[in-house]
Amino acid sequence: MRKTVIAIAGATGLVAALAGCAQVQEPAPICNMAGINASRTLVALPAAAPDAPSPLMEMPLNSVSVVDHAIIQKVFPRQVTARRTPTGTVEVVTQIVNCTDHPLNVEARTQFYDGAHTASEPVSAWKRFAMPARSSNTYRESSIGAKNVNFYMVELRETR
């Protein structure tokens, strides 16, 4: 009887030790903000102050700009692409990842530009979408015009 009790206790201890080694990891996106910050550089000179360094960071066209400091470390623009539709307009598709453990409400809008980097049409209205914790969502916007659209900029902020 004593050998049986020792064997059961030893087996129980082994199972407990192995259970401690096994880590259950929930599926979730991995958010690396360093890539976003590393891709930005300082603007050489602001338009209104020649010969002075700019405190602004360049916002490259054909990208996503997080314009709300409250969510800059909460969301990750995973991908942004654009394509011409059969009618000639430009459709921008952006995949946004919620890097937090709680739901977020986010808004996005798009500005389209011509070949000279000038706004080619009015900025779109803010579109609101919900993002559950550790999930992703897709934002889509299409230009109004077809001829004078060469570039775009997507802006992202938390819902007010």
C-alpha cells in the first residue's frame, strides 16, 4: 500500500511540474512599433522658416499616420495598399491591429493627392469602426475622382 501511495504522489508531482512548464498562449497579433518610428525622418526645412531645422517628422505619402497620441502605442497599421478600380478611382485598403487587451473605437479618413503632392479632392469623412482586444480590422476608402489621384495619406485616431 505504501508503494502505491508513493507512486501516486510521484506521478501527481510529475504532472504538476509538467503543467507548470506548459504555457498557454492566446493567439494575438504581435505589434512592433519600432518599425514605424524607424521609417520616419526629420523634414529638412519647414516651408515658412528657411535655414532652420524642422521639429516635424516627415509624413510620407501612401502611408498611415496615427494622428492621436492617445493611441500611438495601441494600434499598429499592419498594411496599407491601393489599387485602381474598374472605374478608374483609387481604393485604399488599410489593415489596422489593436495591440491592447481591451476594445478600441477607432476612426480613419483619407486625403488623396495629385502628382504635385497637392490635395486633389476634399478629405474624406471620418469612418468609425470597432476593434475588439488583440484583433484587426480593415478600413477602406475610395477617391471621388479618377484622373488626378496619384498619392494618398490615411489618418487614424481614437473615437472621441
